[in-house]
Amino acid sequence: MRDEYDFSRAESGPVVKSGKERITIRLDPEIIQWFRDQVAGGGNYQTLINEALRGHIQRNQGTDLESTLRRVVREELRQAS
């Protein structure tokens, strides 16, 4: 390896737009690990999280928050009894 490199004639590469937005999100470590384990043979766990969220949205399209909360409360009460 050289002590110095000359970048005076270097050019920047093309900018690739992915159509996705970069965000910061806090998830439980075990959630992240589960998704990483799913793609252990290759792949991207972030893409898998994105697909899971998209699937959840599509399954719940048209359901309002009140209906969802009522369903969740009923399920929790059923499990508690």
C-alpha cells in the first residue's frame, strides 16, 4: 500500500436513486435479529422488513384505527380468560 494517493483527477461515480427514503427507526434487537436470521443465506434484512410492513398495510387497508383497536382488545381479553 502506498503512503499517499493522488486523487486530483478523480471523478465521482453516478448517483443511484433508489426511490426509497432513508430514515432512522428504533426497533427491538430481537426483531432485527429475527429478520437478519431470515436472510442469513443472502439477501437484505431491510428489504424483508419493508416487505413485511407493506404486507401489513395491504392486509389492513381500509380498516380504521378504532376497528383495529377493538379487534386487538377482543383478542387480548379472549387470551386473558
